Amino acid sequence: MTKFVADTDARRLLLSGLVDYAGLFPPAAESMRSAVARYDEYRRGPHAWALGTFVVPVARLAEFEDVARPFADAANPWRLSLIAGADFIADTRAIEAFAARSGSLATVAAIEVKGATADAIGAIARSVALLRAQMAGGFDTYVEVPVAGDPAPLIDVIAAHGLRAKVRTGGVEAGAFPAAEQLARFLGACAARGVTFKATAGLHHAMRGTYPFTYDPASARGTMFGFLNVFLAALFAREGMDANTMRALLEERDASSIGFSAEGVSWRGHTLSAASIRTARPATATSFGSCSFAEPVADLSSLGLL
């Protein structure tokens, strides 16, 4: 097992709180009871430092409360990322009510909602402002934007309203995965505007490669992004890496091309210091949603990074 030097080790800084557990979502699609039990196990386990929030749809908050109450820990409330639906105004009311009654069970760390137009993002921002005024605790708001076209105009609006961005990096079929150049363009747009983002879907593995889309033994296989590729590309984008080089990093399949030490990380002549990662991670790329926590941990262990 890799021994980290406190919280100054580049590996620890890059991976800390990286995986938001979304076991309720495909392809795992766990029951609420199973997902809650798994998250409780993970947050008490040896790799809890790499675990982020528990991801739950707003529409299932009541079910979450019923199942999670026995696991409540007043000294360590669960941190939730809430996935809003099409009726965002109604969902903000549900979130406000949940926050008022949840007590020590959980805190709302983030709200995630889709916004495909400038007008939609503006409406989201207004609703978020009203919700913030009613809730004592703060939360981050991530707006998922489409990346098939240039997302820069939408990232501009997100930046103007002080929100965060979200990108979908895969799914359970080949068509759900953006092209590397599309993802590189998104990363560049966020970096240029100082917009923090998170990713979701299709990032179960550390390195880019060909993997099954689901856990079905007969599942089709396809090329997936690696979460190390994506998060390193995002941090390098903040340092000024150009789109073509980012695309090459996103498409990198050779794990040996990425070198980690306590002091920093390197990829084919490009380097990031531990100090740079410490500063950049919270302001650049926070986490990714994954329906598995065990799978990313196993990949990192196989690479000697845990």
C-alpha cells in the first residue's frame, strides 16, 4: 500500500474526495437500502478520504430519509449531492423542506441540474438565489451543459451567475460518450473562465481503455475515459495546456506515461507540482459521480496509487 506524506502528497491531493457515490444510478442501479449501506461502509473504510458525496435524486429524498435514519451520525452528517428534475422550482421547495427537517442526518453539499440554454441557466440562478436565502447552510450548484456543440456561451452564463458546470462523460451505450475533442473543449472553456466543474457517468476506471458498458456479462464494450486522464487534463488546462495536447492526454491509455511522486505528477514532459494541485483542485475539478466506489478504488490500487 502506498504511504502518503500527510495531505501534501500529490496523489492524495489529486484523489481526495474525488468519487461521489451514485450507486442508485445505472449501470449499478442499486436499491436505496443497498446504496445507503454501501456508502455507510465506504465512509467508515480505509479509503474514505477518496469518497465524496452521496448522490440522490430530489424525488427520492423521502425514501432516503427512511432508509438512512438508522445510519445517522450526529458528529458526521452525510453530505448529499441532489439531482434535480425538470421542474426545478418544485425541487427547490422539496430541498428546502428536507434541509429544514433533516437535522443531523445529512447536509446538502451540492445541487445538480441540467441547463441547455442561457435562459434556463438564468432561471436556475434565480431559483438558487431564493433557495440560498432560505437555507442556513451553503451549497454548490452544478449545471450540466451539453457539449456536442461549443459550450463556451453556456459556460459564460454559468460564470456570470457564480455557478458551477457539470459534464456528462459517458453512459451505458457508446453514443453517451463525448468525443475527446468535445471534452477537451469543455475543459478549456471552464479553465479560461475560472469555472469549477464536476463530471458524471462513464468514469469507473482510472485510465482510458475499452471496458464493458454495464455489469451484465453479455454487455457491449466500448472506449471509456479514465478519471485520471480527465482530472489531470483539467488541471493542466488551468496551467494553459492547449486543446490538442489535452485531447492527447484524454486519449492516453498507457498508465506508465503518468508519473506520480510526493512532490507532483508528470505526463510526457508536462508537470504539476503538489502545491499547484492543492490550489487548483478545489477551484477547477471537484469530483465525478460514479455508481461504483469499489471499482475506481480497485483501479487505483492496481496502479499502486493507494
